[in-house]
Amino acid sequence: MRKTLILSLSLAVLLTGGCNIFSGGPDGGAGKQEPLKLIGVTLATAEDPATPTKNFPAESATVVVWKLSFSGDPGAGHRVEAKWFWHDGTLKWTEERKIAVGAPKPVTVVGGKGYDEPGGWEPGVYTIKFFLDGAPVGEEIFRVTGEAAQAQPILFAGVDFHHAGDITEPVKVFAKDDTDTIIWFAKFSLAEGSAGDHTVTATWLDPEGKSLWTEERAITIPEGALVKQVAGGKGYEEPGQWAIGTYTLLIAVDGEPMGQATFQVGDVPPGDEVELAGATGLGLMRIAYYNRGDYVNQMTEFNNSETEMIVWEVSMLIQPATPEGGHKLVAKWYLPDGSEKWVQEEEFDVTDEDASKRVIGGKGYTSVGNWALGEWNVKFYLDGEFLGQKAFTVK
């Protein structure tokens, strides 16, 4: 059972350390006052806030705390937001902190989220994005390490998409008549063993799932690095050439698939609110399978002699007109001979804070060796409508 979520955190000890920072920030005051600028982000455990880290063991992690350090004058006061994201873009939590008028310099802000006991965190990569008075000022990536995560020196931490020439804020939906080149930034969480030369491959899939472009980036990771960001981009010389629909970017490192992300192109006039014309509801981002207990390594083949339960994860992008409230996802499992084996129903809520949604379920047996060999298929239905399907193989 999921542990009780700690909704607020008061820290007496301030942290120190480094960060991944966007340039600039909102003006913090009038006249000759120096505006606030983020100069440091530090993460640590609540138990040891004086020791910065970006790797948190799943078996002992409770609360992850953060501290922001700003240069400049607090001026008339400011609002700081921290938004916590899973690597597929799911918004987990949002925090808000105030910088008081006349706050002492240097200005520091602290916060944190987590659970009151170990075992609440799912292993994987998380991103915290920080905003000052609504404008993005920085972000930090960290990993929660189960056994599988510890074994992977490089973990995918997500992709942001931007208009060429404007990388201030990520874009989810691009206007067809106002878009030529689209830029991507892929982020990775690093651990011991990641140092050295690597090749990052980005494969673009069009709305029909066909390969559109492939890019390769040679990178070098120095010893001791904890985060790496890689950029690329593709497009057309003139706006209006993108087909309307959902595009997928597949990311691989040294030939091994690491993750994927999606964006959309909508048919809307330049300058208007960017929405995907005619699209409502929840759109499928991905379907993934895992061995129970290992939620870092996606699987498409399972060894019958080592497999009890298979867990599925459905990630959905929330469209602008998605109705808030309750929804139902149905998973129908089909044996290799095509006959229906199991039916699952998972209910979930959508709020106005959600950018995407992850729903998790699974089926299996109490011991290994009971799966029928061959290709299984799971079909997913959202609120009674077909959403998507994906096969896996048991050997």
C-alpha cells in the first residue's frame, strides 16, 4: 500500500550545492535593485539535508528536499513553484513557497516531497521544475534507485520540445502555420559507470508511426557527472509543412532504447491559443511492460521460468478539452491463441493540474512457470473507446 504523502515540509537546515539552471529570471524589484537570479539548486534527504545527492535508494528514501539559492534583491516579494514530474511527463506534485518582502540576502527557499516511511517511491527518474513568479528558472533531475536502476549508469529523464529560437518554455502542441523547426532536449540521469564516449540516437516518427528522420549525437560524459542534456532538431525551411497529428521521438543510447516522448502539431492560426484542432480527451503516449518490482527496464520479452506477474503502464497526454473527473481504463489480455484470458478495470481522476496521466496494472501468477508461451496481446479501452494495444512475448 502506498505510504501517506507528506504534503508540507519545514526545514531548519539550509542546503548547499550545484544545479541545472536556465538563464535569467523575473525582475525582483524596481529602480536600481538587482533582480533575483537562481544561482543554485540542491537536493538531499530529509534525514541528512547537509549532504547533497541526486541518487536516493528506494529502500530507504522518505522525503526528498530541495533548496534554491538566489542572488539579487527580494524587492516586493515573489512566488516560487516547484513541480515534480515522472520521466513520462506525469505531474506528481506541485509546491508553492513565498519570498517575503525584505527577505534577508542571500535569498534561499526550501521545500520537499515524499513519504513518511521508506517504500513509497517508485524506482526511476524524476524532474523538479522551478518557477519564479510563473516563469521557468531552473530544474533538477534525480533518480530513485532500486536494484535495476542502480545497474543502469544512464537513465532516461525525459524530453522537452521547443520552437527554434525560443527555448524559454517547453511546447506540447505546435501551430502548423507557425512552426518550421522543432528543437528537442533529452535529459539523462547518470551514475557510476556512465563516463566515456556515447552515441545518442533520436528517431522521429510521424503521426502514422512511420520513420521520418534519424539524428545521431556523439557525447562525452566526464567522470563524476550526474546529469547530461543532449539537443537536436528537425523540421522544414518554411512553416506549414508539418502534418497534423501526434509525433513520437524515440531516444536510444549506444543502440539501446532508453525512452520516448511525444508532441503534437495542430491546425490553428499563428498567434492563437495553441490547441490540437478537433482533439479532445486523453491521447495515448505509450504502453510499456515491466517485470513486477523492476519499473525502470521496459520489457517486450519475458522468461517464463523467471516471471510471476507482468505489469503494464499506460501513459496518456491530457488534451485541452479533457473532461475533469473520473475515467475508466479497461485492459483485456489475450493468450497466444487469441482467446481472452483476463479483463481489468482501473479507475482514475483527471484534475486541472494534470499535464499527463499514468495508469498502472498487472496480471500473472503466484509462482513462475505458468505463462503460456508465445505472443500475448493486451488491448486498452478508455471510457468504452479503443485506446491502443501492445504485444509481448513469453519464452
